[in-house]
Amino acid sequence: MKVTVERAQLLKSLSHVHRVVERRNTIPILGNVLVRAETAKLSLKATDLDLEVTETLVAETGTGGSTTVPAHMFYDIVRKLPDGAQIVLEGDGDRSVLTIRAGRSRFTLQTLPENDFPDLAAGDMTHAFSLAAADLKRLIDRTQFAISTEETRYYLNGIYLHGAGSAKSATLRGVATDGHRLAQLDLALPKGAEGMPGVIIPRKTVGEVQRLIEDSEAEIGIELSQGKIRFTIGHVVLTSKLIDGTFPDYGRVIPQNNDKELVVDKKDFEAAVDRVSTISSERGRAVKLALSAGKLVLSVTNPDSGSATEELEVEYASDALDIGFNSRYLLDIAAQIEGEAAVLKLADPGSPTLVQDRDSKGALYVLMPMRV
Amino acid sequence: MPVRQLPETVVNRIAAGEVVERPASVVKELVENAIDAGAARIDVFTDGGGKRRIGVTDDGAGMAKGDLALAVNRHATSKLEDEDLLRIHTLGFRGEALPSIGAVARLCITTRDAREPHAWSLTVEGGRKSAITPAALTQGTRVEVADLFYATPARLKFLKTDRTEAEAIREVVRRLAMARPDIGFTLAGEGRAPATWTAALPGAAGRLTRLGDILGGDFRSAAIAVRAERERVIVEGFAAAPSLTRANALGQYLFVNGRPVRDKLILGAVRAAYSDYLPRDRHPVVALFVTTDPQEVDANVHPAKTEVRFRNAGLVRALIVHALKEGLAREGRRTAANSDGAVLTAFRPATSPRPADWDWRRSPASPAGARPWMGGPPATAFAEAGQTAFDVGAPSADVRFDAHLPMDLIDRPLGAARTQIHETYIVSQTRDGLIVVDQHAAHERIVYERLKAALERDGVQRQILLIPDIIELDEATVEKLTDRATELKKFGLAIESFGPGAVAVRETPSLLGKTNAAALLRDLAEHMAEWDETLPLERRLMHVAATMACHGSVRAGRILKPEEMNALLREMEATPNSGQCNHGRPTYVELKLADIEKLFGRR
């Protein structure tokens, strides 16, 4: 194998794939990246057995071939090479080494045989559709914060992506919940997604996709089957296993008849919650919302340090109500509001509260109160 | 004052001070006599810490009337056949015990030789012999010692409490009983239930039975058989797996040709062999038996014979280290936790679960006076305000099972990984039980062994010092250190002698970073003076390697995929000593199916 590639390109690709590789591994080859040279292109592949990222870049291929080298070390070498350098990769199968040359630098890395490199064996994908990068980004951004990290309910450790609604109002919906709050975002159902199975995309995959589409403008190709999902983002292909579990019937917890409507200015509300919660302790982060006509009083009492109160002018016309929330959860949800105002629909101090964006449709949040 | 020849009674009392130091030494001498007499059963009775009464009865050969009269004379013995101190096959040989005891106590010996028509009895009180009278005894010898040290009140005053003396006696009998599993022992008196150690079968099995009886069941289950032989010196015995440790070195026993000895040799050798498995302040439990030609060992160092000298001490030490290391490496994956029932007792049958809304304040367990105000809201200072939650289903572990994994893994020693719990422990199924592995500890050991192998293969890189460190030490130490210069260089420390009273350190191990060479060398010198080994340097290097291993291994909290878990288990099977992490904690525990069945009352 012999291939020449531009340093900046190689660095960018490696920065994408090497992140998948864990620093410490019980299986040595999982610390490696697969390097494959084909006609006029070089592909790099890394995996952690649940998630696999492949990136293809333009290269000048002398002789084709493939091998695997330690991912983090390879990345560090390329990173430290001077900008604008042409990098020559040359594999010597007999000595099982890969030589990296750039200018007057020369590195020789130990390789492991490519045959041992695990393959996710994606199999047949049953559904394929595409989404605008901005839409996928919104779906992830609006729901990711609610993903549970609790391993005992492993089926909550991801975003539940599925088709919802019917006929004309059919949507592609992402839902995440950790049992305390729930986030849901609807997008118009793209062509090809009709009848797709509901799938749970693991947290790590969500994070990687989010990073990869950060500066992408193009359409993102999505293929999926019962057990796997694949994202094609430009030259990068990310394939991941899905969480094999049943997402709970989340529809039951979304309140339908909350009649007390509160409209708050997003910025004012966020800032006020942030201010009063300064007083709260690590143990209890409860903030009390006291509602009366046109007025919201936020208060925090911490028996160890003191108390804080702040009054906000709001749109509220129902009966007075006192309700408590975890301040961190309130801030998390406030951060999701894209428009200027948030609409909170409440019932009583012990029931779930519905939060929506007044100006932007498609997203809804549910938050469970705290007993204060 | 004119020079006088001291009367014999005084001479005897002076001499007695050396042999008979405390009641325990009387017991030791008498039991050793019984063993030398070929007894199959020895009964020991003591009272008042041995000060009031000591009785030792055996079923050995006994003595004829003529021998009995001689036996209580100084330097009279039946044990030194050809007056050759180089060939000693018995525990005693000096002929001092009985006269010494007779000089300071009231001694009564009743004995019967098989050829005599009946037994004979003789008493000695404060050195004065009585006439020999006929007595009744079927076989063997009964020695009774009363009012020990009554003739030397000064010594009596310096004895410890009855309890302490009784404990010392107990230790003496335990040691002798460990040395001779083929003899049955009982130890009675002191208001305690008598301890009985029945005669065990000869051979290793019997020896282990006896050791287990004395050192406890946890030793028996953790014991690893060790053995090494070279140049007609045999070291054999049992060493506990590193999971069984003590806070002091008292659990280390050495026997040379059947004689219990206390020797620095064994302490040093055991430390060296276990250095890789145990933290510095923990000590292993071992019982080692050295068998050698009597000519190779001098037991005549100390009147009480608790010390011996070997003609070739280096060989014996090397053999002990070798035997222990070999045994530990062979049984390295063993842990004590699987067999001593600790795991089992940690499991408890479920008691009927309490309803979720159970409140102790409303239960009968609540303090009566406190009840009235307990009904109110909980104090906010302690209770976190309750976060309510949706119903999102019951907790369940991710028990996906990958059908692609080969099924025969279950037959491997560490079985097939089934799941990971708390992102820290791997649960694996074996043919006859289940295993729980601490993933970090296990991987740490594997990485550490790899680093160690690399260190041994490639040596330690040396950092040359800009200004050599000159360290002043005494001449003997300098010589000792420079003698080992080549060995030290292998570990990255280059030294040379710098005049008669100093050494120059020119290079230090780069692995240790900026190290205080003077402190290291002094530490090394002190250790070498005491133990004649370079352990402190190795220990420091290995400590660095251990830290590197800790950082380089998968942490607790990392989710492992089934393939990764199985890879770790296979690697553990292939790695020596993978039963313990570098700090001596077990890396896995095993629960046998039989134990599980016991828990559920199926057996």
C-alpha cells in the first residue's frame, strides 16, 4: 500500500473518526483505525463495536491496500506535522508496519492485521430517507438534554425516533425522557420514512452525529432497519447499533387538559430562575413558582444560607397556584425555547406541566414538579 | 573476696535461666522430649499460666530405672549417639532440659519402659533429687512441673500475667503440632475448653489438615501447595493466596527438619516473593518446611534452639522465594473469596419487601414520645424536596444476548460473559457457577503484567545526572552496594564507590523522575544490611508501573460490550496472577452452583 494525501484533509478526517475510539481497550484492535487505499481515495474507519465511522477522502494512490494503526497516535502525528505538508503512507505487510513520511519526518507505526478489524455488518436497511442538516440538528438539539443516563432503564438512554400522526399530519418524531422531564420534536415526515419502525438511537451516537453535522449544510442520508441506523453526512458514513428495547408509551404522560395557561418572556424567566437558584443548595434545587393574576413570584429557600425572591410580570389569568420545580430542569427547558416567549400549561402542584414555544411549532416539553 | 567454686545447685540455677526462660520454654522442652521419645499422642495440661502446674504426658518409649536417675543430671542425654553435634536427628541433644527444670521447680517424672515390670517415679525439688520409687503408668512418660521458679523468685517476678504466659504456651504447642501432624495433641487447662488436634495422615494432605485446624479454615481454603528442591534441600509447605493477609508477620511459620524456628531468613524471603501481590503493610500467611541433611544446618546456636544457621543460607532463601513465586504464579487466579463462604454469607435471603409507602414513623418502631409531631411535613434541612416522576416502566438491566458469541466459552475457567452491572462488574457464567469480575482491577493487573514484562525485557532507561550525587555511608555498606552494582544497573541505578566511605550515584532510573537519590540509596543500604536484597528499588519501580497500569486500564463506569468482556476474561485466563489486582484485592469472586442451591435451600 502506498498513498499520498494532503495533511489538512487527513487531519480533518482523522479528527472525525478517532473520537469513536476509546482510550483504553480490552481488545487491542479496537484502539486502531482501519486505513484503506483505493483508486484515488483513502478511507479511514474506526469502531467501538456499537458505532462505526467511515470517512473517505481524495488521495493519490500508488498501490492499493489496507492496514490498521493505533488511532490516537496516528491522529497526534498528523496533528503535529506542519500545515500544508503532503503525507505519504506506505504499508509493509511483511513487517506489519506503516511508514508515515512528510518532509523530513518519518514515523513507523506497528500495525495489526486488517482481517481482525471488526465489521458492524450492517445488513439490509429497510428504510431510507433524507433530512436537511438543519432539521436533524434541531431534532437532536431539542431532545438530547432529556436523555436518561440511568443504566437501569437502558431503553431511555437514547432518542426514540419514529413516525407519528397519520396521513397529512404524519410526522417524524424524536422523543427523549429521563422520567423527570420529556422532550418531543416533530418534523414533517420525509419521503421514504413511511412505515419505519420506531428506533432508539443511543446517546453516544447522537453526540457523534451532532458533532458531524455541526458545519454541514447538505442533506443527511438516513437508512435504518430494526437493529441498525446509518447516517451519511458528506464523505462521512456513521453506522450504529440501536438500543434493543421498548420505549415506554410516552403519550400517556403528556397532559391534554391542563387549563391554567402561563406565558413568560423566555429571557426574563431564564435570568430570574438563574438568579434565585443561586441560593439553592446542592442537595435541593427546588424553586417555588407562586402564580396569581398577571404575576409570577419565584422563590428559593435554603435553610442553610437564606432565601431569594423575584417577581415577574406574566400573562396569567387563572386561579392562584403554587408549584415547585427543579431549577436546573427549568433552565434546561428554557434554553430550548427558540422564540421570545414560552407557554406553560399547568394543572396542579402534583401533575405534569406542559411547556411549549409560543412562536415556534413542533417542539413540546413535559416537566414533573417537585413537592415543596 | 576470695574466688570460690560455686556450688552445683547455683550453677544449675544459672544455667537454667538460659534454657528455661518462661513457662512456655518448659512446655517446649517437655513436648520436644515426648516427640523424640516417639510418642503418637501428647497431652499437655497447664494451670496458672504454667507457673502453678505443667503436665506433659506421652505414650512414647519411656525410660528404664537406671536411665531415669541419669536423666535429671546435667548434660545427660540419650539423643546424641556418637557424640557428633553435626548429625542431629532429634529435637533435643544438649541434655539440659530436665536438670534445668529440676533446679528451679518441683519436678516429678513418672516413666515406664516396656521392658520394666512397672513404672518408676522420681522427684526433683529445687535441684535436690529424691529416691526412685515404684509408680503406676501403663506406657510412656508423665512429667509434672509444679511451682515453677519457686527456687528463683527473681525470675518469677519478671513473668507476665497468667493469660500472657498461657498464650505463649499455646503458641509453642501450636508450632510443634504444625511440625508433626502425625502426632495427636491435646492442650488443656487454664479454665478453657481443651484443644484437641487428632493425628492426621502422613503426607501433604495430613499436613494441610493440621495447618487448617491450627491456622483456621480460611487458610485451608486459600492454601497453595509449594515445593522446591535443589542440592538435597527441600522446601515444601503451604502458602495462602494473597487475598488472605495479616497485619503482622506472625502468621509465617518455618520448620527446619521438623524443628519450629523463628528466622529472619523466612521473613525476608516471604516479603520478596509476595512483594508484587501485597501492599506494604500486609503480611501473608505461610507455613514452610525445610528438609535438609542435618550436617547442613547448625541448631546449636541458641540454648532454646529457636534459631538455626544454614551452611548455605543463600540457597535456602532462593529456594523459598522460588517455591513461593512458582506456587503463586501457578495458582495466581485463585482467590480466597470463592471458597471461604464470605461470598455466600454476603447474600441474604430476601425478607418480605416493605410497601413503597412504608414509613417507619408510623410503625411500632417509632419512639413513642416522638410521634405527635411526626405527622407534619419533614424538616426541610435534611429532606430533599421530592422530585416527582413519570411512570416510565420498571428498571431492567440491558440483558441483550449476542447470539454470535461462541457457546463453548462456558467451559473456560472464567466462563462466558453474560452482562455488565453497574458499569463496573462483569457477570459471567461458568459450567458450575457464576463469576463476578471487577473490570478495572482485572484489566489493571493485565496491563501491569504487560508493563512488567516490558521492563524486564528492555531494562530500565537511565537518566545521567549532571552532578553525581555523593552519598556518605559506612564502609561495609559501600562495599555491599558496590558488589551489587551490576544488578542495580539493570534497574537503572548506576553507582560506583567514591573513596572508602562514600558512593557516587551517576545515573538514576528515568522512570522515577526527579528522585531523591540519597534517600533511595540509604533506604536501599538499610534494607540490604538487613535482608540482603534490593527490594526497595524494585518496589519503587513497580509502584510507578502500577500507577501507569492504573491509568492505562479501563475504568469502572465504562460500558463494555459483550465482545470486550469476553476478551477481558480470556486475557485474565492467560495472565499470571490475574486473581489479584496490584493491591492484593481479588479481581473476581466465584459463586458455585452448589452454593447458590444452598442459598435457596435446595440442598
